[in-house]
Amino acid sequence: MPKIVDHAARREEIAEALWRVVRRDGIRAASVRTIAAEAGWSAGAVRYYFPDQDGLLSFAMDLVSRRVTERVAAIQPKGSATTIALRYLEEALPLDAERRAEFDVWMAFMAQAQAESGAGGLRAHVDTVHDGLRQLCESLLNALAEDGALRDDLDVRREAERLHALVDGLALHAAIQPDRTSPARVRQLLRHHLETLMARQ
């Protein structure tokens, strides 16, 4: 029997090696050679899956977004409206080791994208992920409004923009000062904000 190779898993393994290099040494250190060494592979094996570095960087960045999306899709909505909304938003925040790793890599990619000229490359991926978080905030608040859970006097579009800004800010604070902005504090602040939007029962 020939050995069955899970090529998708191999590509993710290489991307995760890139994440480790980026978190430890910065994105400029993420060459095919360093990533191959981190993964325990030959440079040729890495190039088999990713012929150029741009393709590898794009895949690794997309993997961050895909993992968040998969976790959001797996959520079973149970509990109060605030609890459900909080559960969805938590998946975009660096509240545990896995999500901190994703956010660290995302920040490195975002900084690199800002240094690039033009609208292609990593910048296009940054825009896609940023738009995805905005759409998550919008869809959550629209769903709550349709269920009658939000206050009647709210401008839902404006509140979605505020919520997006809050999630971005909390993520950054949690990454920069995790002792001051702990996971418990992030959840507390986000829950408090959501509760100010809810209709009185």
C-alpha cells in the first residue's frame, strides 16, 4: 500500500512553523530556509508545497482567519443574548495560548502589509480579515436587533462600528499588557458594553 500523504495537513504544518519563526524572530526572519529548519524539513520539501515565499506568507495569514472562522462556525448558541454575542466575539480575541499565537502572527503580518506599497500582497489579506471582523460585529447586532434584544434608540450600523473598534482595541491591549488586560478583564469589559446595548427585559 502506498503511503497516503495528507497534503493539507502538511501545508498547515509548514504554516505553523512559519508562525513560530515570526513570533520568535520577526517576519523578516521567515525565509524558506529558517521555516524548513523550524519544521524539521528540507528547503526543497517546503518549496514543493510553496514554490515562493509570497505564497507561503499568504497561506499562513489565511490560516489565521480560517481557524477563527472555523471556531465561530462551531459555536452552539446557548444562553442569554449577551452571552451568545460574547461567545462569538471571544474567538477573535487573544484569550488563550492558541489565540494569542494567532494574534501575534496577525500583528506581524499587518505591520508588514502596512510597509508594502500597493493594494495587493499581504495588504489584501489584511483587508479581508479586517472586513470579516466588521461583518461579524454587524451580523451579531443585526441578529440581536431582529430578535428585539437591542434598545430601540440605537443606530445599529454605528454600534457595529463601535463594537468593531472595541474588539480591536481590547485585542491590542490584551496582547501588549496581558497582566493589566487579562482575559477576565477583556470579557468583563466586552460584556459590560454589550449589556449597555440591550433592551430592558
